[in-house]
Amino acid sequence: MKRLLIVSAVVFSMLLAAVIRADDVGEKGADERTLTATGSAYEEKAPDSVVIEIAVETASNRAIEAVAENGVKTGRVIEAVKKLLDGDDSIKTSSYNVQPVYEYDKLKRKDILAGFRVANQVTVKTKKVNATGEIIDNAVRNGANRINGLRFFVSDESGLCASALAKASESVKAIANAAAKAMSVRLKGIKHIAPYCGTEQVRVSYQTGSDFFAAKAKEAPQTPVEPGAIKVSGTVNVIFYIGD
């Protein structure tokens, strides 16, 4: 015989959910019954680091021309960004590719080579979170025409994870005790514990599209960037032994 009870509760001002199940296991005896509870909690903290993916894309009829132009612009971007970084920050090339560009010729009814596109992406990692907008603007003003992504994070998440898991564990105990009391059974011990901790990282992406937008960026005020908070979630699943 199986009994299924779904319980929802708010513990420590957080939304928690538990699935409570009591199973009779015939082969191990009627006393081998279990109750499963799952609790979730989270901690939030302002990010202390940011990763910015900046790219320079150029195009020309000849590959060598596209490569040369890209090299000059990327060099300017790197030099401009480095002036805003501290000693512990970093900027490095994360991708580079040269690709042919084809266009369909309606008269010839086939694709023909129209030129070449070069993309060079550098990844900036810095603790100067408040300077994110300034870094982006300086990069665009000096030749970058793609900002492929922003990722804010907390450099040391272990403490947040431990706190979230501790709160989730307390939630599981509270929910399991309440459910056991309501079902007129008692908790006898723990069969299995499965903790999980994950981070909801803030990621933003956009692109300027062309040199026209890069030119417009020179006239525009500083790009506003609001990193928000990093949420670290903890989930604990526990299987309890129960008895009458």
C-alpha cells in the first residue's frame, strides 16, 4: 500500500516544498517505511567580479585586409581597456576566427565568394564591477563592435552555499516532523541525504552591430549597468525511516 501526500510550507521566510511519501516494502517488512522531504533556500549577495566578452569584427573583400584592420582595432581596444584595469584583473584573447562570406547570385544560381569576415574576442575579468559601463564604452569607442556577454559573479561562493544548505536542511527537518506528526508516525532515522547547491548568475548580452553604432557611442553618455544580486540556491532531499 502506498500513501502520497504533497505538502507546501514557508519556513524562514522562504518558499519551500516537500513531497512526503510513506512506502511499505514487502521484502524488508512492514516497518521499512520511508518519508521523503525536499527543502530549498537561498542566499543573495552583490557580485564582486564581472566577466566581459568584447569582440572586434571586420570585413573586407580580401582576407589579408580584414585581418590587418582587425588587428589594428583589437590592439586599440586592448590598450584602452587595460588602462581601466587593476593589477589583479585580466584581459586575454578567448576566440579568433576568419570566415569566408558567400552571397547567392540569382543569375548564376549559386553562392559566390563576397569577401571575408574576421572576429577577434577578448575576455576581461575584473573586480571593478562599478566600472563595467566605462569599460564597455571605452572598448566601443576604440573599435569594438560586439559585446557578446556580461557575467557577474561572487568570487567565493562556498560560504553562501553552506548557509543556503544549512537553512534548507532545517526546513527539511521542520517539514518532515510536521508531516510525521500529522500522519501519526514518528521519524526513526535517515536513509539518504542528497544536497545540491547552484548559482543563478546574471548574464546580459548585446551587440553594437556596426561601426555606425561605435561612432554613435562616442556621442552617448556612459552605458548604465546594474548587476543586481547573485542568488545561491541550496536544495536538500532527505529520505527518513518512519515507524508507528
